[in-house]
Amino acid sequence: MAGWTPHHWDPVEGSGLPRSARKSGNYSSYRPDPLSGSSLRLDPEVDATLARAEQAVRELDRRSFTGLVPLARLLLRSEAIASSRIEGIAPSPKQAALAELGLHESVSGVSQAARLVAQNMTVVAQASAAIAAAEHVVVDQLVALQRSLLTDTPRLHGLRRTQNWVGGSAYHPLEAEFVPPAPQDVPSAMEDLVDYMNGAAHSPIVQAALVHAQFETIHPFADGNGRVGRALIHTVLTRRGLTQASILPVSLVLATFDTRYIEGLTAFRHDATPDSETAHRARQTWIAVFAGAVIDAANQASTLVDEVGELHEDWFARIQHHRGESGRRRALRSDSAVRAIIDGLPGTPVLTPTSVRRIHGVSMNAASKALESLHGADILTTASIGRGLRAYLCPDVLDLVTLTERRLASTRFDTRASSPNRPVPQAP
């Protein structure tokens, strides 16, 4: 049964810590109910909210398939940059995109923060796809994801073997806002979590909500819980077939409404019997918060689809005008390198001839000519990436990433009506 377990905290003797950090006293850790086999009762209004959320996600995914598959990469980049900013890492969209390019070829002048975001993007995308496609998810896959996100700190890899906590002092849990299960309870709790992920007892959005809340409640790692917990939302929705071509910025919406998010997680952590009315209300309260965030995230992602569509039309108008001024009256071929690059710009806003050849399978000559043509049409600009090397950048996409991050940090999703409530980049 879920509940709080009392413990006594004694400071490490001879640790050299200041007196304020060497407190001793009592605290309680929380152990949640298992998810596998748990029942769920939802009020009609919450059930209706879930139906609207699922419909909004399916509509977004359908729209994303219609020629705008690179939108998923754009949304992934937007969420990765904004999430990193929440954690105190703040690269610009341009730096992050250059760092992505640097994963495949030589790029100088890229910050360490940008390299970290690019690495995390790639790792999370690959690991989430592997977990989503796995016939049977196991705890080791989640551990591997955490390990790949913390390559520089091997001592923090794996399920934690010590008590951790959220908030309060860095030295003891006596003033913590929340203390997750004791370390000896973590392995069994994680086994239950993946068992629940492997089933389909509840709808995809309910499953994603419960997996995220349970994971953050277990807090199984010494570090990386936030990043892995966010990745699990996308993993569950993809695994259940609800999202294929889109990425929902759910975690950013939850971060914007952080008070509501914390209240929902706090409500989820009940201490009643598993099938009691209190337990059902606790899960329902959190599910309602999560489903509302899904609706907001789908609506904001849909707005981004519209904005990308407008950019797409503008790019074609610009390239056709440029071709006309250059004396080329024939329409752009559907299989041309220029067309391929334009279609892929939302997902790859920083390019070189080498990357165009790698991504679109065209010759170096065709890639170079296409990039120069787009540069001449003022769709791309250039930037030095090393001695004698340059990349082609799409300012429209990079600005859109910034504007999206700013908008998603506003409680009105409009910075003119409500200023961002967390650090964001300046408007372009």
C-alpha cells in the first residue's frame, strides 16, 4: 500500500561540513502503489477531457504526416533547448543546430552547452525510438538512457543506491519538499513501472500520465530523472501508436504551469488503500492535469504546423522569384535538390553540401548549387564553421524555435498577453 515510511537521518561523521549541514532528525520517504493491475475510476468530465486530448493529438499527428514530417525534429529541438534552459543550460537555437551539425562533421566555435543539448537530443530520440519499438521494455533500457545522458559522470549511472530528495538542503532530507522511496525499494518499483509500460490496461494518455508521475515519484536515479521522465512521455505515446510523426511539448506546458504540475504530482502521492475513493481521486486529479497539458501542447504544436506551412509557401515564392530573375522560367522540379532542402528545412535549418548529400542523397555538386540558389533567394544565410568552411543557416526556422520557446513559457501562450514565466531567449 502507498504511504510514508519514517526514517532517522544522521550526518556523516567527520565530513567537514558546516554545522548547518550536519543536522540529524526524522524524515519520511514515500513509496507509491504499484501501477500494474491498478484499477481506475474517472468522472465523466475527466473522461471527456481525455477524449478531447486524444482527438487533438491524433489530428496533430495526421497533419504532421502531410509533407511536414521534419516538424517532429523541429519540435524535438524546441523542447530540448527549452528543457535545457530550465535545467540551467542555455544555448541559442543557432548554437544548438550548429552542434547538431557537429555530430557529423567538423564545426568550430560551438559551446559546450550546445553540444550537450545536441547530444541529448540525439540520445533521447534514438533511445526513445528503441524503447517504443521494443517488444518488451526492461529496466536496463531506462538505465541505458540515463547513462547515455550523463556520459561525463559515471559515478551517477544506474539505479540509485542512496536516498535522494527534492528541495530543501543539499546535505540532508529533513527540510525536503519530497522524499522518494528508500533505495532498497527502487528496483522493485522500477520493475513494476516497466511491467505497466508493457501493458495496455489504460488509454495511451492515461498510461503516459501515470508512467510519468510514477517515475518522478520513484526518482530512481541520482541525476537525470527530469530528462528521462520527460522522454518517457513521448516514448509511451509513440509505443501506443498515438504519436508517429509529431512530438508533443507536454513537459514544457507542465513547466509553464508549474504550480498546477506540482499540485497534481502531490495529489497523486496519496497514502490510502489502493482501491479506495481517495486513491482513485488522487490518480484522477493528476490525470486531469496531464490531459489538460496534452490538449494545450497539441494546440500549440498545431499552431507551429500552421507557421511552418506559411514559411514553406514563402520559401517557394522566394525561390521561384529568384529563379525568374536569373532567367530560369521553368517550374522547380519535384525531385530537385532545392525542393528536397526546402521540404526538410524545419528539421535541418543548418546545412553544408556534405550534410545535404548525407540527408537527401544528392551529389556534392547538386548540393552546393542548391544551397547557393537558396542563399541567393535570401532563404539561407551563411556562417563560418572553421577555416575555409561555412554552413548555410535558415534564420526563419531558428527564429521560429525562439518564438515557440517564448510562447510556450507564457501562461497565455502569447507573450503580448502574459510574459514568459521562466528564462527564455530574447525575441528575434
